[in-house]
Amino acid sequence: MTPKAYRAIQDCQVIVGYKAYLQLLKGLLEGKEIISSGMTQEIRRAEKAIEKALGGNDVCLISSGDPGIYGMAGVILELLGKEEAGKIPIEIVPGVTAASSCASLLGAPLMNDFAVISLSDLLTDRRMIEKRIRSACRGDFVIVFYNPKSRKRIKPLQKAWQILMKYRSPQTPVGIVRNARRADEEVIIISLKEMLAVKQIDMGATVIVGNSKTCTKGRYMITPRGYELTQTH
Amino acid sequence: MTPKAYRAIQDCQVIVGYKAYLQLLKGLLEGKEIISSGMTQEIRRAEKAIEKALGGNDVCLISSGDPGIYGMAGVILELLGKEEAGKIPIEIVPGVTAASSCASLLGAPLMNDFAVISLSDLLTDRRMIEKRIRSACRGDFVIVFYNPKSRKRIKPLQKAWQILMKYRSPQTPVGIVRNARRADEEVIIISLKEMLAVKQIDMGATVIVGNSKTCTKGRYMITPRGYELTQTH
């Protein structure tokens, strides 16, 4: 969390957020009005935040990672009416997104161009997701998958894997990070061929699939930037 | 900057970095050995950092934004020999990358899948860059361009624009942010058609090109996440 985000939470009177994220804020919640709700209640939460702000409160609407990447920034701006926009000053506080936090634990997989794709088919048509995976493969992008799998949603990951296997070597390094930078963090580097067998891929995981140049070195996954390094190294 | 990055810099004895970035750290440099060098000296800086660490120092090698995205994380891991790796514990501290900080100033352009492409042709073949832009267009990705232009390098941006104009409406919103979150920050939202005329596009700028669904609303650029919002909003 950046100091800017910390201060915003410290200074507000009302905090609105998904239950699981609020638990991570423990010490910061005291003395504030807390409005929490379950997953898939994004619109309800944003409406609540607007309502509370119109009532004269400083309100924090919480996302994990970066609110601007598949987070709450979009819902709140989409919902905000013209009249409301004039009354409520909104600030989006950027954060460290999962692509960055997970890459830092894997080594340096994002040193060259990459694509970020969410495998959640709740809000995006499955054919569109598959089209994007194919396009990213054709462009030899490193691919970062957000929301790779949930208890009920297994197919998009299987389908993604089938597409990846058509375009990339089965030996392509794949990095999987679960609960990055939390107490129960798990970091796995495996080949594309074996990826689907990894039990740790769930909603708390991020999956980074290398491009044609990505390699492993010791415990690291590295996509070369393209520097010409001398042979002494 | 995250508190983790701040503490790492506070606790080290040697700081290695690109001159312009070290100037941003002013107050933190006192009493430390400072090794700075110019742009394109990435390998030299990483070698220096390894040398100093082998000499028993705690060393910080500085990147702006996130060191894992086109930053110094890759160079240092690529350079590190096997023997050295055993002697030097390395930690990559993730940060807020330009895609996140710039998106937060534009509104919510990254609410759906996006591709990150560097237009610097120093280390990547120009044909590969163009191929990636075409692939990202075909997949209807929002596209984030890093290093869009320098004083001497103008052609890749012109070429990128020509490709974008083939695939996307000339009215597609484009967000340009220069020196995000610094004193001389500039934020511009303009149509794809008019993009090339923007003088502020340089090495300190990041350019975000919307997908087919991206729209503007007041002073914001928004890519809808796909929620079905009721008509009352």
C-alpha cells in the first residue's frame, strides 16, 4: 500500500469494501463506519459509497492491488451522475497491481511487452476472451492472467491452456503466485505443459505465461529485455 | 513509493541509479555512497551494483515506477552469475507502474483487458513492435504505450498511429499523461485522430489508447467493465 492510500483510509469517516479486503485493513478500521458486502456486489458497494459521500462524508471505496485495473475505479465513475460528479470530488489512488507484485516474486517476467487478460467470464464474453488470448499469442506477448479460476469456473483456464499450447512451446515457463505478499504466499514456476495440474491456481492466484524468449535461471523466471550482455556473465 | 521501497532505500549504504531518478530521492541520499550514470547505461549500473554488493554493502538499484516492468529487475538477474547469486540475496521491491499511475489520472481506462507495449526500438526490433500493435488491435485490447517518443525517435509513434487508425475509430479516446504525480504533471484526453499533434508526448509520457468500448465522460476516460447498470444512472 502506498502512503497516499494509507492516509486516505486514515482520514476518511466511511469505508466501503469487499469483506475479505477489509479484513486486511484491520487496525485502520477503528472508529469508522464500515460498509462491507460479498463478491459480485460491486455496483451495490459503489452506490453506497456515492450515497455516503453525498451525505457529506469522506468515503474510501476499497480495491485490492490497483483500483484502476479490474477494480472499483470504473464502477464508481460509470455510476456517477453529472449532478453528483459536481458535488463529489473523486480521487483514484493508484496501487501495486497483481502483475507487478507477482512478477517481483517470480524474478523479471515482465521485462518486455505483455498483455493482461482476465479469465472471468462473468462480465466478458468467453469468445472475446479466447480471441484476446489468440491475439496475444500471435504478438508473442508475455500474458498475465487475472482471476484465472474459481471453484465454479474451470473451463476458461482449460480453454486458455489449449490455445497457449497451440502457439507456444510446452516448455514455456509459467509463473503462478497465490496471495502475493501475504502470510500464506505461494510461488511456483512450472512449464506450460504441466500448468493445469497446479492446485494453487484459484481466484487468489495470478498466472504469468512467458513469451518465446522467457527462460528460467535458478529460482527465477526472466524475459530478456534485449540487452547484449557480454559472455563473461 | 511503497513503505517497503522507502525502508529499503533508507537502510542501504549504496544507491545506484539513473541521474534523473536520484534527483527525485533528494532527502533520502544523505550519508550514502551514490553511484549515478546516464540513460542507456543500464548494464554498467547493474554491474556496479553487483560489485558493491559483493563488497559487503547493502545496495539499492533504483528504477522509477515498477522495477519489474521495463526496469532494472531483469538486467540484474540476467547479469548475475551462478556463484554471485549464492552470495547476494536479491529482493525485487514492486512499485506503482506508469500504467497504473497514469490510468488513475485519466479516470478508469484499464477496467478491461489491456496490452503494454514499449515503443523504444533500441532493444526490440521495429517489425516486432509493429506486429504487436497489430495483434493488440485485433484483440481489441486497450493499449498502453511506454517510451512513446524521444527527441531522436519519432517514427515508431507515427507508425503506431497509422496502424491504430486502420483498426480503430478516429474518435477512439486517447489519454496522455506526462510526469505523472510529479509537480509538472500534465493530463490530456484527445481523440486518436488528433493524437500525433500533442506536443507533450515524449520520454516522460505514457499514452493509453482506448478499445472499441472506451468512452469519455466529463473529464474522465472510461473503459466499461461490462456491468449492467440500471437506467437511473
